[in-house]
Amino acid sequence: MTSTKTLSPPQAPGRPRTQGFTLVELMVTIAVAGIILTVGVPSFMSVINGSRLTTTANDLLGDMAYARTEAMRRGQRVTICTSTNTNVANPTCTGTPWTDGWIIFEDLNRSTAFEAGETLLRVHEATPGNITVAGTIDVATMISYTQSGNTRLFGLAGAAQGGTIRVCMPVTLPANNARDIVLDASGSGRAAVIPQDLGGACPAP
């Protein structure tokens, strides 16, 4: 007796048999992706926010160092003041928070205001996004460097200038959601950045 075999229909050349995922494989893949997102996204946001905070703090600290150097090099008072109109030809000191931007200029008459005949040295536009920058009373709107590199308030024999400028984001990632730029209270002109954990808030420094 002759046995018979059932043959599969021939496949078209160049078209290999396709295989899909089983339901179990798909569920495992989704579960793994969920775990990666749960762990990875907060970490990623922490890095991004921390980088933005550090960049802004370093921008201001760098401009403070530049102003101090220029004051000593030029033998003249050099002042940084807050300004909302940094994008115009002749910006002014506007007495607003540091968040709005700032300018650096040669302050020939030690008035801590940019006036006709004085040289504009550098400008910095408003800080991006939800970053706030605010200072304590003596450094709320300006910092002024003498030719010796010290910080002084108004006039030739102004009092020593010091205080804290806080760069902050209202977030909990990273935990240290602020950077305090502390200007030496003795008026030496030295400054340092100190990270702060403010629990996601941005109170005044």
C-alpha cells in the first residue's frame, strides 16, 4: 500500500516566511520598556535641569569675574547691573531681577548706572525657561568693582558690597534645585557657588 504525504504549498522565491511576536513576548517587552522609562526619565530630567542651573550660575559668575578683571585692567570702576533692554543699542540699568538679564559697563562716575560717554563691555539676555535669579538687598540689581578688584556700593568710598544671588528652578529633580552665588561680604570681590536643596521651591535668598 502506497503512503501519501501532504506537501506544503511552495513559497514564492525571495519571500521568506514571516514570524511575529507571541502575546507573552509582547507583554514582556512592554513591561521592560516601562521599567526603563520609570528609571530613566527622572534621571534624565535631573541631569537636564541640573545642567541648566549650572550653566546659568556659571554665566553670571563668569561675567562677575570678567567685570572684576576689566576693572583692574582699566584702572576704572566696572559695574554689572540688571537690565530688561539688553537687545538695544544703548541699554539701561532697570533695577529689575537678574532673571531679566544684565549689562557690564565702565562706570566712570561710579554712579552704578550706564550713562552717555561710558563704554558698554558685555550684555547677557534674560535667563531661559523657568529659571529665576534674585539677589539679597546689596546685590539685588547691581555689583560694582573698583580698580583694586573689590566690590563697593555707590560713590568713591562706598561701603563694602556682598551678598547672595540665587539661581533657582521650582523642581524636585535634581534635589539641589538652586545654586547660590555668594559674594564675599568683606568686599574682596571673591565669589563662590553653593548648591542648595530647597525642596522644589524658590524662596528669596
